[in-house]
Amino acid sequence: MNVLSLFDGMSCGQIALDRLGYKVDNYFASEIKKCAMEVTNFNFPNTIQVGDITKLKGADLPPIDLLLAGSPCQDFSRANYIRDGLKGKKSSLFYEFLRIKEETNPKFWLLENVIMDNQSYGDLSKELNVFPVRICSSKVSAQLRDRLYWTNIKTSEDMFGYKSVNIQQPANKNIYLQTILDDGYTNLPKARCLNRNSWYPSKNQEYLLNRYKTTGMITLIFENPNYTGFVRTVNKNEMEKLQTVPVGYTKILSERQASDVLGDGWTIDIICHILKELKGQLDI
């Protein structure tokens, strides 16, 4: 099958397809972040990089069987006190996804984004003609990562004609943060949602502890079992485990770069849970 991944990042969609054993003839990746493309090409050298989505034309591509996307979330995110939604500079790139979807008319498609306010939720659902399924990565990993998934892979329609994604919740694997740590101790059952700032140099202990106490938006690992002593943030291996990415996938990147691309990425086991519904629907 031919796959087109928009906002491909570190190619989490390709990891999921590979893990499921699906045969991919061509994987087209639209991405502009250099370190993300580098780690993709290192792990999947046959990836066909097609560049900036705003310059991409559906007519230049072969028939697409599966379209994947995780459009920018910054203007939707509850972590951003200024939320411009689809009017925001970054999140308005959703319309580029919509354009490419219309130009390529894929057999199947999947769009991921963050939990958002009712206005944005309604706007995206109206444009896509389906209501999403909400799945938290805590079901399959040691991370709190609550996300919305719009797709046509498996839907149902109610008596009023409204479509909804009809993919069931994954089974709870009961994975906890302490069990995936390389060393140290945590007082959290699950890590906070990964983002580009999840890793920070440990030399600034005062900053880390202050950020931990005031915002709660960072995961700290303590030196001692009574949660005292030297503290650090999650390392590269642990971040990969939190996203259920193969350990070593980001080995060519620095800790900071890995935090950036993994924070932008998908939880692989959630994507596998959704894409496994394609079995029997495509020649894969």
C-alpha cells in the first residue's frame, strides 16, 4: 500500500505499520524539522521525504491508501493560555491536511490531536464529518497522554446521521513509571505528558524543583527512595519507553532533540491499536 504521512515528525506512523507487519510499498513523509527527518531516515532509509505540506500537491503523488497526520496542536492545547484554535498560525495547518485529504482521496485516513475546547472540537469534527475517539496513552504505557483520534477506519452512525469513530478502548496494561526507569525513584504512578521540554539539564537543580512544585508539568526522578537528593528529568531511553517507541530509535539525537521529536510524536501502541482495524480492509 501507499502511505502518506503529513507532519510526519520522527515517523511514528511508520513504526506502527512496521510493528503490525503491514507491507508498505511507498511511505511518503511530509516534514520540515531537520532532526526529525534525520532520525526517520536513519531508521527507515526508504522513506520518501516530500517536504513542506504547504507546497505539496496531491496530483504529484500516486494513489494513496492510507493518510496519516498529527497536525500542530499549540493553538488547541490547554497548556497554552492563549488558544486561538483554527485561527492560530500553527493549528490552522489543519486546513492543509484537509486540502491534501481532498486532493488524494485516500481509502483510509487518521488524524490525531490534543484534547481541546468544545468550539475547536466541534469545528474539526464538522470538517471531517465524524466525531473522534478519545484515548489516553496511560492505558498502554507509563505516560499520561490524552488524545483525540479522528478516522474513517471504523465508524458508526446514530439515528440522527451523526458519525463517530467506533474503535474500542485498548486493554489496560497497568504499566507504571517506576517500572520503566533506568535508575532512581518516582512518586508519580505515571509520567506527565512528554513535550519538547520534558528533558532538562540536571545541573540546574533549583530550577527543576521549582518547576516541579509550581507547574506540575515536569516529571522528576529522585536519587533516593524517600524522594530526596539529586533529581533529574526522564532520559532518552525512558522517553522512548513512555512513547512505546523501540529503545534506541533516537540514538543519533541529543537528549534535547529526542525530547523534541518524541514530545511531538505518537504513542506507538495506541496507533497500532487503531491501525490493526485495517486488517482485512486493505491488501496488507
